[in-house]
Amino acid sequence: MKFLLIFLLPLLGFAESVDRIVAVVNDEVILESDFTRLQKKANKPMLIEEILLGGRSISDLKKNRELQLEYLLNEKLLDSEVKRLNLTASPDRIDQEINQMAQRYRTTRDEIMKAAKADMGFTTEEYRRFLKTQIERQSLIETEVSRTVHVSDEEVYAEYKKRNPHHKRIISEVTLAHIFFNPKKGGLSKARERAEQALARIRRGDTFEVVAEQTSEDPQFANNGLLGTFKSGELVPEFEKSIADLKVGGVSDIVQSKQGIHILKVLDEKAVKDSEFEQQKEKLRAMMMERSFEKQFRSWLSQKREEATISHYLKK
């Protein structure tokens, strides 16, 4: 019996150390040992992909097993998609990445490997596996998410205006058309009523030009209501204020001047570059791109979660 126990004890110890399957994501398996590896990674924040945390912190990740499971599930979803789309990084591609890093930091491949060991505790093979995963996931994200993220100049300017509500574009030259309603015909209130009716037609879809031809009371009416081209400072304050936020093609609300009642349309403009906006423009764009990317990525990942076959074997 004693002889038998000598052989059984190692076997019993081996049985206890057998890795358990925690979950399966499509064909990707999450093992109990993956939790141990993740906890070690969490002590080196540079190894954690925060976008997979769903807005939670690395501190939360360290102490919350459910969050750890969610993180691992997200990783396996990415790896599953990499395989499905055949985005596997070859050894040559990994070598290329190491060479590019060496060039970027003006150092050698050996120094890159030494830094990987000193900073992240990786052996050469571990670091190559890490790079392989990063390259593949980056390729996946660029293919599936990044290409859908765009932020136009107009969107950047709108964000700038929201952050600077008192900002006004500096217009050097503007071309306007107008529809004029003469208060000499029945008084100011009647002229305003006629203007409101005309503006309602435009808001319903009638073109400015047609309404101008049919209703304008300008005795010197020009084609389509053309009023003229004006340099900065030449317009009366009422006009300046009414067109301040209009883009080319925009139609103003009703405007009252000393002459009467007007509806204005911006036909063309030349805007002076705003130095403050230009200084902030690319920083704002980068911030908006990042915000848009995160939103798109969460949406994409959520969709992949719905499409995936996920089996939970153990949650505790």
C-alpha cells in the first residue's frame, strides 16, 4: 500500500493542476490559466487593451472575475475574427515590425528585445507571440472598424463652436439675395405678415428664387432677388447678425431694417481663416476621431457578440 501511494500522490497532484475550460467562444477556448495570465498582465498596464474593458478601469479588472471573463471573451472574439478573415501575421511580418521599431527608435533589434524583457518580462519568443497578436488585431480593427470612422471639417467646426459658443466666423466677403416687404404697403405689421407667409413657403420646400419672383416688393428687384456682394463691415448690423450662422445656401429668419422687412439667402461667401480655430482644429479632429472610433468599435464588438457561439462552463 505504501508503495502504491508513492505513485498515486504525484498523479493526484497532476489531476488538481489540470487546466479547466471556462468558456468557448466560437472555436476559441478560455482556460482557467488564462485568468492567471491576465492578472499578471494587469500589473503591467501597457499590456492591457483598455478598449476591451468597456469603460471599466484596469483596477476593476484586477479584482473582478466577471470583468476578467468579459475581457477574455472580447479577446477571443477578436482572435476568432482574425482567423475567419485570414489576417494571420507571418514570421516575416513580425520581423518587419521589429525592424520598423528599431528604425523608429534609432536602435537595434537586440536592444528592442532587451527592452521587451526589461519592461514586460518577455522572452524573445513570448515577445514575438505578443507582437503577432497585436499585429493581427490591429489589422482586424483597421479592416472592420477604422475605415468606417470619418470626421469632416464641418463636424470639427461644429464641435469648435459648441466649445466656444460666442465664436463668430470672420467673413471677408458675402453675396446675398433678399426678398423685400415694403411697410409702405399697409404698415409694418402687414409687411411682416406677408414675410412670414413667404418664409413658410420656403420652409415647406418652395425655392427661394420662386418665392422671391412672386412676392418681393423691391422696386429695383434683380434676378432671383440678388442684393449684391458686400465686404466685411459693409452690411447693416441687423443683416450681419441674421446671417452669422448661415452656410452658403442658407436662408435667414425674418429681418427688420430701417427700410422694411427682409428674408436673406447667402449665395456665396469668403471666410477668413480663424487662427484660434486653426490651432485647435487637428487636436479636435483627433479627439473626435478617437471618440467616434470607440463608439464604432463598441457597436461592432456588440454585434460580434450577438453573432458568436459562446458557451460558459464556469463563471466562478
